[in-house]
Amino acid sequence: MSNIVEARSLRKNYGNFTALDGVDLTIPSGAISGLIGPNGAGKTTTLKALIGLCDVDGELIVAGRDPRRARHKLMEDVCFIADVGILPKWLKVSQLIDYVEAVHPRFDRKKAEKFLSTTDIPANKRIKELSKGMVTQLHLALVMSIEVQLLVLDEPTLGLDIIYRKEFYDRLLNDYYDGNRTIIISTHQVEEIETLLSHLLFINKGKIVLDTLMSELCEVYTEVLVDADKMAEADACGPIHVRELLGKKSYTFESVPKERLEVLGELQTPSVADLFVAKLKEDRHG
Amino acid sequence: MDRFTIVQFYALLRREVLEHRNLFIGAPAVVALLILVATSWVAMQIDETQLAEGLSYISVLFDGLSPFDMAPFFMLLAIPFMLTLYICSAIYLINTLFQDRKEMSILFWQSMPVSNLQTVLSKVFTVVIVAPIFYVLIIFAMYLIGMILLTILVVSNEVDLVGIGWMFLAAIASLVLIYCSALVTSLWLLPTIGWLLLFSAFAKKTPLLWAGGVFILVGFFEDFIFGTQYLANWVQSRAANPNQYLIFEFQSLLERIFNYETLFGIVVGSVLITGAVCMRRFTD
């Protein structure tokens, strides 16, 4: 499988603040990749760098191009939805569709109108008159109507209620994703996208702290609910994270053979949220 | 240039007009309305004898002249529009690359396959080519309404105004002169256009303050360090003479464009516009 994104040693400073501190990442073509990190970790800067909206140092190739040199050419193959309502508020919905149709060679107007016909968005309304959920629906309808290799979503459902959030991801998966396109999603709501992901990236303090395929996650990471009498034994196995759970302790291990852990208790694969907490705490404690 | 590039550029121009319709359509429409109301009010204030005398005088004044001879007279009516155009263009230029960064819609515009060069050029074209077209169309509408009112006035006062049709043709000819004037002025003021765009693309806050402040500072340091005032004199020489902004005859059009001063200004303006394109590259 080839990689649609290859980045080496990406660095970016805003004054004294280091937003990216040598980010290395590869994203395989066709993956649904989750970029997870706390606030200020460098998620938005990374995504903006991928589409040429942010100047970074280091090596960066996206869909075969350097985004810093040929953003406008790259955007024929990449679509982007940001975490804020970025659609121009003064435009009418129909004018927005006219604009995208005129400037994007791979936009399918009929598809967009078909998507919009299943929503309550009126074509003659200005974007400022739409709710945040409708604006996100509209933006999704636009990008879903463009034939691209890569879709970059930066906290796309931030501020939306549960119904819009669920609908957003349902549409993305059922109507858009075809196994060939790549989707990169950055979000705080890890639980909502966990089942969608095929590739996982954790970022903290401008560094990638985890880069793995979801299929490999269960082979590398193991969570064990350990009884009180076996805690000393579990501690000896070198857990990366320990948390209290209903009077027992849940241990998370990385690259420890399962045969060694089976004797401690019931084995399971940690959830992305639990793994995220584990990796961040591990990173914080060095 | 292929067809798609032209369609793209047309969409960019359309976007500018839609976004700034108040500056390019609303403002001149208000000026036209004010002029029509004011002239109608004046016409209603004077008595029938004075009105008849005035209309007869105009008739005599224009008798024997061709529409092109009469056109400069109508240029005077265009002066409020020209002033409005320049003020609105300055407001547009200083905000156009700043506003979308401020409201974050730049992330949408930049997510489309449109280069920064295309974007900035569309803004220059809007000011130089497109905005004057809307102004001229609105002046034309004003002339048309004015002529209809004048005709009603003439008929109701039973004055034989010879050549009212010629007057209308003269008004049309003046529209071409007005458009040429706006075009030549835009080229003449290209350094100003470039300067405003540069700071519109650069400033994180108050772009007008940046554009004015840096200009004053550069002039001050030139005076302070070198004891010269080349910058101030150069700007003054380009801004001071109102004749530079109007063309009264077509013969002078090429002469006004192809002269050292204008061409030098075009070069300076192009450098500053290139700077605005570079500034536009990154949103952070």
C-alpha cells in the first residue's frame, strides 16, 4: 500500500511556542486516519501544513506534491473542512455551489444538489442564516461531491449536537468512503470515530507519540484487569499506564507477550480513548 | 490560457462583486439617486419662465456641436461618481485580503484549487476593470432617467429643445470617457493599489493604520537619514493634479498610458502586488 502523506521532521514555531517539534508521519492511501491529541498539541498546525496553509520546515509530500510549493494544484486532489464555520457567511447556498462548480474541475453539481435535497438547507438562504449544523452539512455535501484522493477534517463536528454528529459520520462512511479515498480526521470526540478508523496517530506537544494501524493495535497493546493479589506481578511487566477500576486495577501494556499477561487476568484491547490517556501520561512522565 | 482558467477567473470576479456589492453597486446608486433628487428639486423650485429660458439657453449652447464635443460637459456630472469610486476602491483594497483572514473564511477559499496569484489578480481586476463598468452603467441609468425627466419638462413647457437626442448621445460618449478616465487613473494609481493590497494581506489588525503608518514612517526616515523627500514628492506629484484623473478627449488616451511616469508606476505597483501575493501564501 502506498502512502498518500509522507512527512519527516516537520517543525513549526509561533514565536517561543513550538507547535510542531519534528513530526514524522506516514498515512497509507485508502486509510481512515485519526489524528488525536489534546488542545495545543499541534493537530490543526499539522493538518494546515498538509494542505499548504501553514509554512513548516521539514520534508512533506502529500498526494505526490509539496503543499508549500503547489497548494492550488494539490487542492484538486484534496478537500478540507476546518473546525470553525469557514464558509463565507455573505454567500447564498446557490452562489456557493456556483462558485465551487466554476473553480473546481472535479466538482459534480448534480451530486451536491442530490445530497442537499436530503437536508433542510434552502438554496436561496445566505450561509449566515443557517445553523451551525446546517453549515457543516452543506460543507460536507460540497466536499462529498468532489472527486479527490484525500479528505482532511479538522474537528468537523465541533459544537454540533449528537444527531448532526452521528449523521455526519454516517454519511461520510456510507456515501463517501469507498476504500480508495483517504480520510484524515482530527477530533476530541475519540469514541465517535473509533469504529471508523483504520489508522491511528496520537500527537502531543508537537510530536507524534503513536503511529499505528488499527489492525496492529490489538497485537501491540493489551489491557488487563488485574486482581489485587497479582498487582506486583503486573507491575513487573512494565505497564505504560495503570488506572483504578471498580476496586481492581486496569493495566495497559505495550509490546508485552500475551502469554505473559494471560496469567494476570482477562485480556482485552484498550479503547482508543484509554490508549490515548495512557500514551499521554507515559509521554508526560517520560 | 484555457477555457477553464477563464471560467475560474470569471467566478473570482463574480465573487468580488457579490461580496462588495454595496461598494460597487450600492454606493454609486445612492449618488445617482441623490443627484436625480437634487436636480428634480431644483427644477421644481424655479418658475416656468426661468425654466423655459434655461432650457432655451442649453439648446442654444449645444446647437451645432457634435456629441463628442458635448461629452466633456457631462464629465462634470461624473465627478461625484469618480470620487465615490476611488473612496470605495480604497476601502475595498485595504479590507479585501484582511477580512477573509479575520472571519476565517480564508480556509475555505484556500481549500479550493485557486492560486494566490489568481486571487490577488482578481482583486486588482475588480478595481481596475470591473468596478468602473458598474459605475458607468449606473451613470447611464441616471442619464436615461434624467433625459426622460428632461423630455417631460420640455414637453410640459412647450420649449423646442433642439438636439435633445444629441445630448443623450453626448451623455453616452461621456460614459466612454468616464470609463477611460477610471481605467487610466487606476493604472496611474497602481502603486497605491499595490500598497493597500500589500498591507491588507500583511496586517493582523487595522490594515489601514499599518498602510498609513508605514508610509509615514518610511517618509520620515528618508527625510531624517538622507535629508531628502523623494517619496513624499513622488506621491504628491501623482496625487495633486485633478486633471490626471480625467480624460476629456480620446486622442490623449494612449499618451496618458504610455508615458514614463505611468509605466514606472505600473512597475512599482506590480512589485507591490507581487508582495501581496507572497504575503497571501500562508494564513498563519
